[in-house]
Amino acid sequence: MRSLMVILAALGVMGLGFWAYQENYKTQASMREVRSLNRSIGAAHETLVFLRAEWAYLNRPDRLADLAALNFERLELLPLRPESFGRVDQIIYPIPEILPITNPIDVTSVEITDEDPL
């Protein structure tokens, strides 16, 4: 009986050792993946900073004004002025279409009572 307990204990220790070995390798693989993702996030952040700087550079007002002046014949862009905008009361809203009446109900034959319907 004692030898059976020793054998079971030894098998249990070996099983736990094997489990710990597998978990160690899974953890290392996860850590490698996290490092890779962190590098990817850092690279994407660096690219985003670069693209924001480039966007700010390309959208400088003096540069856009020069481009509008160079391409005036083709684009006919004019500077925005307050008189270029209209007022709200000048907007013509579409008139809603009047739908035809289908299945009319004759309300002249309905009796009106003083009872509370609820």
C-alpha cells in the first residue's frame, strides 16, 4: 500500500512538472506576442505622428491660398467672405407630397357617447 502511494505521488509530481513545463512555454509565447504587438503599436504611433505633421504641413493656409491662385482658371475657387453665405430664410425646403386617401372611414355614422373609453 505504501509503495502504491509513493508511485502515485511520483506520478502526480511528474504530471505537475509536465503541466508547469507546458505553461512556461505558453507564457513565453504569449510574452513574445505581447512584445511584437507593442513594437507594432509603437510603429503605428510613430507613423501616425508623422502623418499628422505632414497633414498640418500640407494644410497651411498660405500654401492652400497659393494652390488656389495657381489653379484658379481650372477650379475657380474664391476666398470665403460673409456675403458668400446665405440666410436660413432663403433656403427653399421641398414641399411634402400629399398622399392620396385610401380606405376612407365615414365618421358621420359613428355615435359619440359621453362614456370614458378607458
